[in-house]
Amino acid sequence: MKLTYKYYDLEKHPNMTILAVQKGNSFEPYKVDKKTSVYQVFTKKVDTKAKLEKELQANVKSTIRGKSLFIIMILGLGIFFIVDAKKK
């Protein structure tokens, strides 16, 4: 089992927003539709649908950017190792 959690300093983020469904003493992902579930913590106040859409789009862009950089790094290392092997 893998357990992950984060601590947030509430003095630094007094308007924190959590998008989830509370079940007892815990949270479950919020179901957007049949295929999409969301559990997200925003460190600012997200109190309208427009703000929520903006924050979720920013999150998607950030995730795509991170995955793209990771793929570029792996390709770069692969090319480096191939060129290095040919030199020897």
C-alpha cells in the first residue's frame, strides 16, 4: 500500500480550498463524470465555477509540461548514451 500526504501551513494559505467529497473522517475524489474523478487542494480561494475551471486547466498544463520535460530528458540521455557508445 502506498500512502502519500501533504502538510499545508494554514497561516500561509488561509483561504485553502479542497475539492473532494467528505465521507466520514476522510475524503474521496469528486466525480466529475463517469470516467473522471478529482481530488485537488488549492492554496487559494476557489469559490466559483470559473475559478475552478481556471485552476484545473492550470493544473493540467503544469502536468503536461512536467511530463514533456521528463520525456525530453529521457530522450536526451538516450541520445547521449548512444553517441557515447559509438565513440568507444
